[in-house]
Amino acid sequence: MRNLILTTLILLLTGILILLWDSPPAVFRDKPVAANEKKLPVADGYMLETETTQHDKQGNTSYTLKTDEIRYFMRGRRFELDRPRILALDAENPTRPWHLDANSGEITNGGDVIVLSGDVYARQILNPVAKNELFSSQLIFYPEKNTLESDQKVTIKTPQAETSGHGLVANLKQERYQLLSKVRGTHRASR
């Protein structure tokens, strides 16, 4: 009886081993996707720790873009960015560039539109102790026009004032910033 149980166990273990041996590796790697869980689209390409320089039609540097990771999707011709950091330059005033940082971003329309999302922080260094700053959950950067737009809450801080509102149209080249609604501000008088 003992030999029969031992033989049965050996045959059972051998059968399990053969079944596992013949199974494709994907069975052990892939996690099943729940019916209500969306499967992420697979990128057609990606790059890690990138630095890109874009030039305008006259050959001047328009902006530089650094990211931790870029994923390219042929469908929709778009790029997804992790931790984008943009240095937006103006050829006529190169000493006062804008620095744009965000948690994530997306480039569409062949590079004409860059959407920055998640704790977006934009700043322009005026001198060693003063700067202009913008804070929002989303900013849309148009490199060709050197402009920013948003339909979210935006806070603008300058050395003399702090202003917040919903919606923004900003021309970085002309240094014009227009908040569109629910505007509130505080101005600090200089002495």
C-alpha cells in the first residue's frame, strides 16, 4: 500500500512538472487584467533621460526640453513626458528665459503644443533675489508663439504682488499675463 501511494505521488508530481514545462512563459509573467481595469496602451517607442533642443525658423534656440522618460505613440502622433523641464527662450531677450516644470506632459500637433500637468511651476529669474512665478495644475505651452494658456486656477507671484484667478492667457515674449475670471490679488507697495 505504501508503494502504491509513493508511486501515485511520483506520477502526480511528474505530471505537474511536465505541464509546467510545456506551458508558455507568458502564463507565469502576465498578470490577468480585470474586466473593469483598462490595459495601458503600449508605446511605439520610448527614451530615458532625454534633452531636446528646438530651434525657430531663424535658427535661434526656441526652447530646450529635459525629461526623465518620453513615450511615443504613433496613433495620434503624440509624446507622453515624465517630469518635463522646459527652458523657454526669447531670441530678443535671452537673459530672461522662462523655466517650466511639471509632473507630466504631452506633446501633440507635431510639437506645436505642449501640455504640462500636475504641479506646474513656471518661473522667470529677474535678478538674484527676484523672480516672476506661475503655479497651476495645468498649463499649455505654445513654443512657436512663446505663449501659455490655462483653463485651471493659476497663481501669479511677482516681487510686488500675488494674484490668482481661473484661466490664463500669457505672452511670455511681451510679458503680458491675463487672468480670465475670479481674479483676486494683493499688491505690495514699494518704499
